[in-house]
Amino acid sequence: MMNLGVILPHTKLYGGVKRFLELGNIFVKNGHSFTVFTPEGLGPDWFDFTGEMAKLEDINDHSMDAVFLTEIRYVDILANSNAKRKVFYHVRENEPMKKVLKHPEIEVFACSSNIFEHDRKRFKLEPFKAIGGIDTTRYQPKEISEEQPDTITIMMYGRLSEKRKGTMIAVKACEMIYKKNKNIKLLLFDSPVDEKSKRMIEEFNTKIPYDFVLNHPFDKNTELFHRADIFVAVEKRAGWANTVAEAMACGIPVVATESGTKDLLIPGETGVLVKRNRWSVKKGIESILKDPKKRKEFGKKGRNKIEEFDWNKLAGVIINHLQS
């Protein structure tokens, strides 16, 4: 048995947080202990976490075999901890990695090929590939008809407060389509994490008919994704595109940039690869907008591909590496 832990800023609904709650539950299920250290020591109210919670200030009261970190701001705390293995799990391209590299005792994990290639090119690093993941048991693939529906629902992540998510680029692309094709509607979703997020959602508007779903129960995401015919993601500097992974797990065809999707999106096979501008996104959406057979094919192959990155497989890879 290993005593494992992670330092997080909080347990709100963010991709980097979700990663360790998912992995933590699997570690615990497999007989290890897993502790989440945050400044306040409070657990999530949106996820059934089975590990332990503790305050960050108490980290050295625990005997840890390995502690993970995704936030650079806590790197000195990790470096000064008594953990036998200290791991910076790199999940965002724009992290100031030089602060990590000052500590040779800290190992680096890459959450995707995007991050691995970024670190190798920019920092001459060879991080350990800990790529993924997704809970494939939580998501069921949608049965896609080969008949064209009267209205196509285009879905996207509605985190308007983070421009790097590219939500408005996707919306603008859809508005260009809507000028000539009124048979589309938008489906956006988010769980606002602060007042800025709430305000920007309240102020959001578009001429396209749309639903903006807020605080949808995490354990019912399949129902939400099954409302979509196409999923669009226009991120930049992403590590692992969680929403793309979720869409693919639900059998929804994706139109996405390369950011966070190098391991998932095989152009013309598991989805449509686009550049990060409205014209490219428009063209990508239009390439499958009126082709239900292609949407069905992409959805099926996308689901098959994402099964390679199940959290259980990733947890096994990590444990094997730590025990080697």
C-alpha cells in the first residue's frame, strides 16, 4: 500500500481538480490511501470523493510516499514536504516551469502528448507520460441516427471567463453559419466558480437559439451531452481537453483544435481538426453539419479511441511507475 496525496488550491469544479478526485478514488479502491491537501481542507460538494481531506499547513504531519502538485504557487511547499516522491503533474502549457526546474528532486509528469512535446521542446525535459483520462463507465455512447434531424444542436463549454477556452470563437463561427442556416441551436454549459463567471454568463447573448445549462449534476453529464449532435472545442494552451474527452465518451462527434487533443483527435477519423479562428471552426462544423453518416462514424470511432485513456488504466500506469 502507498500513501499518496495531492496539493490543490481548492476542490471546485476545475479539470485539474477533477483529475485528482477521480484518480484518488481509484487509488483508494485499489488499497492505497489518498489525501487532498488544500488551504481550507474542505472537500468537494459536487463529487463523491472517498479519500481524505486535510489542511495544507498540516502536510508534514503525514507520512507520504508521493505527493502530486499542479499549481506552481505551491511548489516550495511541495519541495519542503517530507514526501519520498515529489511530482509536478504538468496540466497547462503556460505554467512558469522554471520555478519547478529549480528543484531537481521534483519529478515531472505530463498529462498529454501536448504537454510532453511542449516540455521536451521548450525545457529539454522528458516528463513521464501519465496521459488521460476519463471514466468510461460514467458515460454511455449516444445512438446516432443516419437521418438528418430538423435542427442540429451544437454544444460547447461555456466557461466565458477563461478566454483560452475559446467559447466566443465557437459562438462567432456558429453565428456565421446561422446567417445562411437557421436549423441550428447552441447548447452551452458551465458551473460558475466565481462572481466574474456568473456575471459573464448573465451578460451572454447571441442571435442563435440557445440553452445555457448551469450547475448540471456531474453524475448526469451523459444526459446533457446526449442532447448534442456536434461538440466544439476551441482551446489554446490546454493540457488534456476534458470536455472533448467527455463528448467522445458519449459518442458525440467533435470539432476541435489541437490543444489538449493530440492523443484523442485523429483528423478525419475520430473528429474534425480546426485552427483557432472562427472561419476554420465554421468550415469544420459545416463539414459534418449535413452529414449524419459521418457524424455517426466519428462518434463511434471517438468512443473507441477514448477508451484507451480510462482513469483506471492511468492509475495503474502511475502506481507501476512509482513502485518501479
